[in-house]
Amino acid sequence: MLSTAILGASGYAGQETLDRVLAHPQLELVALGSDSLAGKPASALDVRLNGHLPSFVSNEVALAGGAELVFVCLDHEQAAAVVPPGGAVVVDLSGAHRLHDAAAYGRWYGFGHPHPETLGDWDYALPELAPPSRDLIANPGCYATAALLALWPLAEAIEPHGVVVDAKSGVSGAGRAPRPSSHAAAVLENVAPYRVGTHQHSPEIEQALGFPVTFVPHLLPVRRGLIATCYVQSLGADLRAQLDEAYAGSPCVTVLPERVVPDLSRVQATDGAEIGVFEDEASGRTIVICALDNLGKGAAGQAVQNANLALGLDETLGLRLAGVLV
């Protein structure tokens, strides 16, 4: 059993990570970090957590506890200040270590990175396409995961100018902290774009693909789930065949048969992703659609998948991949 700590366990990503750690046959939870719940029992987060779990401690104490695996589920600026313990596998679910260019943090995240010299020590790891090779792992963002699953295998086969990513996510993507834009009155019976042209996942996507895309996120009136519709122009290659080849052995990513569309309800509460490929006869463009759960494959599920790979375990341990949800 590998000792495991979770920092920021009281947030949505932290709670989802906790759920998967508890289902994992080779991870032993030894520290639950939360500055807001420190000193309280695990049931203070959710009354269903009434088993033999450790009580909450501060994030600092959880980090210093000597765990072999640490999940960092803090906000971006807090996570950037974390000094990883030596010898541990650390998976950061925030954006604090995703960008190679330290100067980009001021523009996209609104703070100067406190440890710019360490950014090169972190692997930006998308398991199917860029699995982790080191102990420090930057988990991709939810929108970036969907866009890159759709586009990264095609990066050299499509016209790099004019790629459009139109994406929509459930309200849990905004996190647990209350804010006016995620209030029921703003979300229900509404679909609204936000952070148009300024979303922090844009530079992630550009960094991986090697070229910028037009990316517009929208908020859906649902709790969870994300769908990204990508519009591209093939340079002549069979894009469906390339995606089929890229994910032929993947336990988490499915390229759907022709004319079958990705469905948000099928991926909600799972750690899988669906990809659909369609040809637009009118324009000659190809439409690639990826659906996933923003808290699953877009966050906690992918973090556990990355941890499994870094630790040499079966990448599906602890993941939600089976079952037929209604």
C-alpha cells in the first residue's frame, strides 16, 4: 500500500480525488488536508465519510506527513507556493505548473510565479498522449484535456490557422467557492460564454499543439460534464484514422463509430472520454467533438490515472470506467 495525502480535499476536485483514492486497491489515505476544516472529522465534508478515515489537518501538515503520493487540489496561487517533498510522487491538479513560461502566469493567472526556476521539473502529463516520466506531474486542465484529446494527434495533419474550439462545461468547473456567476439565478435556464479570449487554458492548448486556437468556453446549467467541439481543416490525411490509431489501446478514451455523437450524460461521473469525428460537406472542414466529465477525466480521474502511471501501476486502478448510467 502506498501512503497518500490530499491537499485541498474539501474542494470539488479534492473530494473527487478522495473518492477515487478510497476505491483504489493500492493507495492508503494517511492525510486529509484542508485549512478550512483542519481539526474536524472527515464527516464534516460529507456525512457519508463516517468510516475510519483520518481527521482533517492543515495543508501544511498534510504535505509534511511523509506520504509517498501527494495530490495537490489547491487553487492556482496556493499550489504554486507548494514545495514538493523529496521522494514523493506529486500530482498538481491546479494550473500552477502547467505552463513552461513563468512570465505567462502574470497574464493568464494574475500572479507572478513564486518558483519559476522549478517549472522545468514538472511533466505536463496527458496519459494517452504524453504520459508522465517524472515524479512531479502537472495535471492538464479540463477544457485543455478535451481539446487536446481531440486535436493533439492531428496537430501535424491539420491547417494550424483558423482552428476553433467551442467548449461548454457544467457549473462545478467553477469550483466550490460561491461567486455571482455560479449562483443559481445566473446559471439555470441559461448558457453563457465567459472569459472570452482570456481563459487560462488557452496557453496550455497552444503549448501542446504548437499553434494557438480560438477557444471560447461556456457555462452550462448542469452540475458536471464538458463537451468541446473543434473545427479543423485537414491537410489531406484521414483524421478519423489518425484518432482511431492514437486511442486504439486506450482504456479511457473511445473514438465512437461514424455518425454516433458524443453524449454528455454518458460521460458524467466517469473517467472516460468520447470522441466523435464528422465531415462538413458544405465547408470541407472536419468537426471533432470530445465529451468528458470535468471533475473526472478533466481533473481527479486523470490525476489518479497519471499517478498510477508514475508509480508503475495499472493505469485504471481506482477509476470509474465501468457501468451504464441512466
